[in-house]
Amino acid sequence: GTTTAEQREAVALLYADLKDYAAAQSLMNALIRESPREPRLRLYLATIVARAGDRGATLAALEEARKLGPSAVDRQRMAFLHQDFKDYGPARDLLDGLIAESPGDLSVRLDRASLAAQTRDVPGGLEHLAAARALKPGPEERRRMAALYRDLGELGLARAMIDALIAESPASPGLLFERASLAVRSGDRAAALAALAAAHESGPGLEERRRIASFYQELKEYGEARGVL
């Protein structure tokens, strides 16, 4: 039987998942010819050619999508693709436009802070993270914020956020590992070892034990590394 446009979209994206980018691009271009005013299809095309590593085709598809009046969700995805190719100006413009429209959108604030961290705009990053904190972020958002504070060089703020999360979930190996990483970056070996010991005692899975052992090896604590595995 005949396939719908939605089914052909799904097939194109499946080809991209299988890294058959030529087939994926061909299918998506056919869909665009049928619906040339649909910005979502241009964004799908941009995603496919971005995964193929074609910067020029990605930016061209994003420009075509921009002209077609994309939704807020699509514009946020467009900003991510621009940022991924270090095309920071358009990414900044898209995110700033979204913030102007919806200043209480936490995910956009965090994306904007991420862009600031990537471009070494420390004041801008801190401004957007402060706005994000006022929006009552949940644990996963706060964990991302801690990583952004770290990337901005604000290790004290990152540590305070991770410590608050550990107080809420003291048996989280991932959080304890992040605490150890921050301690190493701060030059606090004792705190790093304490966090790694706590992570080991929290019942980590195999992959987490491997990470803990790797960190012990980095600290030249070879006996502890063997004990973890």
C-alpha cells in the first residue's frame, strides 16, 4: 500500500540512525518538494546533514527553515544545531528571541547559559544561570546547572549545587563522582577521595565502578582502584 508523509519521515530518520545519510537526505528532499512551506522538514534535513558532518548544507537548511516561521520548539533545536557547528551568532539570536518571548522557559535559559559557557562569556552565563535558579529548577536541571557553573570556572557555585543535590540523594554514585571531579579541579585531594569512597559504598553498577576505578588511578590510588573492581 501507499505510505503516508509521516511514515516516510520516519523512514528517512531511520536511515539517518543507520548512518545511510544519502538515502535519508534523498527521502527528506522528496518530502520537502511535496511540502515546501513546512519548516519542520527543513529542520529534519538540517539534522540529517549535520549528522553527516556537512556544515554548508546544515546552515543552508537552517536558513531555509528560519524563513518559514518555525515554532518555538523548532527554533530551540535550530539554535542547538547552529551551536554544534560553532555558528554562535545565529544561535544566540534564536535563543535571545525565545527568552524575550518566554522569559520563564527554563530549558531555553539553560541552553543560553550553555552557549555563553561555550563562547567564554562568563558574565552572560552567570546572568542566565541566575535567572534559571529563580525558576525553581528540578534535580536534573540543577545538575546541568552545576556542570555549567563548572564550565564557566565557578567551581564554588558548582560545588554548592552538587552538595545540595547530594544532601537530597546521598546514595547517588553519579553525584558523588561529580563531587570528586570538582574537588580534583579545586585541588582538594582529600575531598575527592572522600567522595569516591562514598560513591563506592553507595552500591554503584559496573559502569560506575569502572569510572570510580579510573578516577582512583588518575589520583594514583592503585590499591583503591583494584578494590573497586
